[in-house]
Amino acid sequence: MPRFTIDLPDEIDQKLIEISKKRSTTKAATMKKAFALLATAEKLQAEGKSLGIVAEDAKTHELELLGLVIGI
């Protein structure tokens, strides 16, 4: 598996640490998930679709659009 080194600003590294601790995972695993999300957004954009943020009603399972992810 290829490896690489990345320099992150302190604020991004701190947020990465917080997210990783919250999810009980490593920073590397968190970065892999972030890349997967970016790859999904790129694929959808190429298909003329958008990536959205939704809230699901627990009872009816209806989805409410909260926003679109733009500029990825």
C-alpha cells in the first residue's frame, strides 16, 4: 500500500484528532473516509448530480434537504 506524508495546519490536525477520537479510530482511517467522500462527490458531479446533506424523520423516514455540498 502506498504511503505519503502530509503537512496539515494545526487547526486541521486538531479537528482530525477530535473526529478520530470521537469515532474511536485512527487519523489515517478518518482521512481514508474523507477521501472516499471526496471521490463520491467527484463521481456524482461528473454524472451531473449533487451531494446533499439530509435529515431523516425517525418515524416516517422522510428526508429533509438541509443543504448541498458545493465546491469540492
